[in-house]
Amino acid sequence: MEPQAECMPVILGATPEGKKELVGFQVGMRESAQSWREFLVDIKARGLAVPPRIAVGERAMGLGQALDEVFPGTRHQRCRVHKTANVLNKFPKSMQPAVKADLREIWQAETRAAGQTAMDTFVEKYGAKYEKAVACLMKDREALLAFHDFPAEHRDHLRTSNPIESVFATVRHRTVRTKGALSQKAAKLMVFKLVQAAAKAWRRLKGANQLPLLIEGVTFTDGVAASAAKNRAA
């Protein structure tokens, strides 16, 4: 690819049946809100009339800012894998296993209240001595817990952007090996062909039966649909 094309923004979506679909990709600059904005505007122009309910990714990469402008109603979910790495980098290596376990208490919380309590405990435990690490965690407090407002069956997909990274492992491997040897057009064609081949092995999303409820606008609290929660309470 050309020197200025440092990355390829990629968006995956899902059909109402839970089948993963490549929505689109394009050559862009890393951490560029402008690249994401142009990408989202293009997808919207191609027919994505209904704003996505939630987007999982990295705000630092410019995606969050672009989403706020193009799809202002879309919720943000921060990737726990990347956030964990960012927070751990601000601790001595000797402390990182224990800190990672404390962070896991946040991500694995069954309810939003439990997740918030785990965050508060983390702040109380580390805030005095590791202020930068705590600030790194807390700046995304809401975005780290957004998954609680969606089906519990979808948590494995929503808490991390790894579904995209894992399915693009082959693409990343091939583009790294051919770095500098392809034009922008040739690189995009190669990626498209690789994705076409990889898509045959993509697994369906868990909890596909919950997707129609989301499409209908049913609200979820702590992973449970509103109607189901009322029935359980009764």
C-alpha cells in the first residue's frame, strides 16, 4: 500500500439471523476521525438508513468522534482487551497479574450495578498511587459498561473488538508480507478477495434469536429484555 495508507478501517455487521457480514472497508489513516467519517458517510449513502444500535471499537482511533457526527444515536462500547492493555501499561509488571484480575471483575460483572461497584473498588484501591491508570479506566466508564443494555447472549461479541481482529488475522498477515509492494487499488482488491474466502468459515453470532427484538426496539436491562424482566418480577 502507499506510505500514507497506514491502516484499513473495517466494519462488520450482522444479519437478523446472526450471520456476520462485511459492511465495508477502505484505506485510511490510523487515528483519523476524518477517515472514519468519510467511511461512515459512504456506508450511509449506500443504504445504511437505520443507525447501528451499538458500535464496538476504539474511540482513540477516531471512530467515536466520527460516529457521534454521522450516527449520533449509536451507543459506544469500548473494547475491554484494548482497555485492559492500556491500563496495565501504567502499572509495574510485577503488579499486572493482580490488576488484570481486578479489571476482570468489571468486565465479567453480571449487572451494570456490579460493574460500577467493581470500578469504584478499583479506583479506591489504586487511585492514590496510580492516578494515571485510574484516569485511563474512568474516562470510558460508560462505554465500558454499555453491553449491559443488550442481550446477555451477545456479551462475548460486544465486550471486545476481537471478532473483527480474529477474522482479519489472515488478511493482516498477507498485507504485512506484501507491505510496499502493492498499490492502494491492488491492496484493496487483495483484502476483498481474502475476506470473501474467510467469510465462508465465519461463525454466526450467539443469541441470534435476540436480534429481532433489538431491531424491533425492545429495551434490555442487565442483558434481559424488558418484557421478560417484567414477567420474572411478577
